[in-house]
Amino acid sequence: MLVVLTERARSLAQLQVDFALGVSHELRTPLTVIRVAADNLKKGMVENAGQARTYGEIIDTHASELSNMIEETLAFSRLQAGSLIGKLIPVSAEQIVRSSLANCEAALQNARIEVEVHIAPDIPLVEANIYLITRCLQNLIQNVVKYAAAGQWLSIRVAKVALPEGERVQISVEDRGPGISPADFPHIFEPFYRGRNGEASQVPGVGLGLTLVKRVVEAHLGKIEVKCSDRGALFSLLLPPCSFPPESRKAV
Ligand code: ADP
């Protein structure tokens, strides 16, 4: 027992060190860009309205990157601290898809990504914390923008599938990007793991997005699956249907 407890304390301490190192390193990049832009503005290095707008856009983009990373880090800390996933209510998968897409609309448009949405008829509701599940889908969509924008295509499908463990509502996100390399594939759900495409091309991130998605989906008694080829990646969230009797179901 003592050995197990000591080992657990050691790995927790290591996780905390990795956490602090990983996060502060990644936060520094957008912060530096914001500071340089602000400094140039302060020194009056802007000659016209067009240049001022460009600086404004740079600051805006990097500030949203920064707040995404902070959000992700906070969500990770909360789950790490064992906090519950909160109140579950019956939600339609369509609602989850529409809200996630609306929140990512600007990023998808900027990256010129064509979006296809297919929602099969008669999909049962799922019991979910809508905020957390929407964030999960947003993470998958944001990853397409970050790593697979070259494919300029994203498809979101909602279907009902029969698994050995029972019926599940499947929400899948497919892209036509470079896919995930075999070296990265076994690790992408590990905390702080960043694939080669992320690190090499300086795409912002702390390597917590997929860890969070997996943990949140599992806390909803669901699972996440990923298929990959050199023609793109396909992530699927599989959630158990709502257990309420149909007459008492009410979508949000
Ligand atoms: P982050 O984006 O902060 O690196 P994630 O946990 O969201 O963290 O992703 C882990 C890694 O998985 C990324 O660094 C990237 O290499 C890879 N990845 C995730 N989604 C995709 C995708 N759609 N296409 C290619 N690679 C991806």
C-alpha cells in the first residue's frame, strides 16, 4: 500500500511539474506577439489606419489563442481535481453540433474550410452537460482548423450506431488533412502530448485538448474513437442515449 501511495504521489508531482512547464511555455508565444504589437503601437510605429487594423487583428487572434489555452488548462485542472461533470440534461446531438459550429464559425471561415453536416433522422437524445460536450466537439473542430486546414473540408455526422455494449449516438468529425503520423497516434490522448505537426509548425496548443475530450466523454459513459489515414483523420464521440422514457424527454 505504501509503495502504491508513494508511486501515486510521485506521478502526481511529476504531472504538476509537466503541467506548469508545458502551460507556461505555450502561453509565452502568443503573449510575446501581443507585447511586440502593443509596443509598436505605443511607440507610434503605425503610419495609417490599415496598419493599425493589422495590429488590431494580430492582437485579437493571439489574445483568443491565449484565452483558449487558459480555458483548456482550467478545464483540465478542474477534471484533475476530480470535480464532477455537473448536471446532466437531455440534449439533442443536433443542438450540440449547431452550437459548436456557431462558436467556431469565424475560425472556419478564416481558414476557408467547407463544412458538411449530416444528421440522420430519429436520433435519440443524450444525457449530457451541454457546456462540456459542446466544448469537446469544438476542440475537435478547432483541431481541424489547426492541423487539417489544408484539406479545406470538414464533415460532421450524427448517426445512431449499434455497438456490442448497446445503441450509441455517434457524432463524428472528419477532415481531409494530413492525418496523424503512426509515431503520434498512440499518444494523442496523453496529457501535454503534442504531435510533430503541432510542434514543428508552431501551431499554438498545450496538448490537453484531446485529453479533455476523452475524459469528458468517458465521464458521460461514452467513448472516443479515432481512425486515421494519409487522407485525413476521423474522430467519433459515442454517447449513450438518454435513459428517460420518451414522453418525459425534452431537448434543450
Ligand atoms: P494540441 O492541439 O494542444 O496539440 P490536442 O490534444 O488537441 O493538443 O492534440 C494532440 C495532437 O494530436 C496535436 O498536437 C496534433 O499533432 C494531433 N491532432 C489532433 N487533431 C488532429 C487532426 N485533425 N489532424 C492531424 N493531427 C491532429
